[in-house]
Amino acid sequence: MGEFDLIRRYFTHPPGHAPQVVLGVGDDCALLQPAPGKQWAVSSDMLVEGRHFFPGTDAARLGHKALAVNLSDLAACGARPLGFTLALALPQADEAWLEAFSRGLLQLADLHGCPLVGGDTTRGPLNICITVFGEVPPGQALLRSGARPGDDIYVSGTLGDARLALAALQGQIALPEALLNSTRLRLEQPTPRVALGMALRGVASAALDVSDGLLGDLGHILHASGTGACIDTGLTSKLIAVGAYLESVEADFGHEFLEQCALAGGDDYELVFTAPATARDAVARASQASATPVTRIGQIEASSGLRLVGPHGEAVAPRYTSFDHFA
Ligand code: ADP
Ligand code: MG
């Protein structure tokens, strides 16, 4: 199978109803047509084998995740997905792998009406780089810089599950099989919160997606907004989705480990966002409209720095740091 057969077989896919795609895979450029007056939202994310995923990771899940992490960036800006390109380095043209990878990738693309419109394919160590294109009404993108003192801080869904699965896959802890399977799905097949992000336009004052850990990623909002924040660890430690296993997991690994997963675990791709206290009803409506649970975890403050308080309002020393590729 040559390079062009490979592209035709696995990465040329009828876009379905996608009027924004004037021309897709096959020419020197794809042609996209955003709605009149809309702004582009553009983001790239790369997944490198051995760095972002284990060698041998299920190919369908990997295809899903490669696009999911990019859609998550659009979600964090409140943008609507329009299409994406895929730059792929492959050690060999393994048909079973390509079939599963493209299936996982294109299923998620179809779900979000975000067709694959082009890319590049080369031989090399497994490396997947996607650039995603979206649109947003002018001035309505959710930025990191909009948080104001007094704003509530929210997080969507659950936090720390992916970190729990990672610890198990790295052999640091042993999880019950059902819990390993459910948390592993969060790690390997995250759900981008696209509908929530779009519903938060005009409601949230700032937003980003959690890829490196809540505390570190929230720090980016604080830095960009020139504010500080106070987070209630009594609320954040409940965000980890161990459900019925909470007691046994706490008994095995300690409360602090779970708290660390929730506060500093990466790879969850939930949204962290802020909104004025007057917008609580609007936030609840956005949550309902997008069928995405959200939890209020703290408040933006005028003085810089991130303070943690425990369930009884006592100060908690932050012990956790987020992931940094070059730290
Ligand atoms: P060029 O040499 O002009 O850059 P290529 O020969 O690399 O073009 O690619 C041919 C066509 O296939 C282009 O339309 C390109 O966007 C598309 N393409 C290449 N690799 C991929 C891929 N992995 N996924 C989707 N489209 C791809
Ligand atoms: Mg090329």
C-alpha cells in the first residue's frame, strides 16, 4: 500500500452535511468557508508515542483521543468545530492499526460535524498532529483573561480519573478491574466538552480545558486575568469519579492521593471556567442544555495567588504541581 492509497483508504471520508467544506482531501489545499462575519478559532495538538500515550495503546481510542484533545481546545474557547487536518508519522502502514485508528478518529469527527479536510502522511516514529478549525461570533470567544474578582469558579464533569488510570497502568497502584476500565476510558478516550463551551458564550467570563492538572491550568486563568483564587478542596476531592469504590480506594491509597489526582492530575479535558455570581442561573441552564454536569469549586479573588481551603474553611498548603514537559 503506497502513501496515496493509504490516504484514500483511511483518511478520505465523505464529510456528510458540511457546507463549510468547499474542498476536502485531494488537492494542495482544503478550502473552508466560515459563516459570514464569524471569527476563526484555530488550535493544534500533537500526540507523541511514549510521551503522550503508551506504545500499543488501542488504535481506535488513540484516533478518538487525537481529535478529542483538539476539540477540547475549541470547547474551551466556545467555538463551533468546522474541520481539521491530520499530520501523521507512521513507522509502517499497518492496515489493522490504520483501520481502527481512522475509525476512532472519524467517528468522533462525524459526531461533531467536523470533517477531516487534509493533512500530511510520512514514515517516522508514531506521531499524530491535528490542527482543528472552528468559528465563533466576533468578540464572543471565551478567553483566559476575563476572570474578575468575585467570579465563581466551576469545573465540568469529573477530575482525576485519568490520573488514577495512569497510576494503575504505570504499576504504582492496583485498581479493581471495573474501576480500571472506567478510568482508563477517561484517559484513553476523553469527551471534549464542545456543547458546554458553546453554551457558555456570553455567560462565562473566562475558560480553559484541563490538560495538565486543575491547579496549574487554573493558574493560567489567574495569570492572564491578573487575579488570584480560593479553591475549596472539600469540593474538588469529590470530583473524582470513583463512585462506589470511594471507600475502598481511600482505604488503599489514602485521601491525599485522591485529592492529588483531582487537583493535579492531567488529561481529563474538562472545562474550568469562571462566571459572575449573578450568572449562576445562566450557568445552570448552559449545563442543562449541554447535558454536562458542572460543580462550583471556588472563587476568583483580587489578590494574586491560589489559596486552598479545606471543608471547614481551614487553609490547606498546596502540595501539588501540574505536568510540565520541560520541568
Ligand atoms: P502535498 O504534497 O501537496 O503536500 P500530499 O501529497 O502530502 O500533498 O497530500 C495529498 C492530499 O492528501 C492533500 O490533499 C493532503 O491534504 C491529503 N492528506 C495527506 N495526508 C493526509 C492525512 N493523514 N489525512 C488527511 N488528508 C491527508
Ligand atoms: Mg505533503
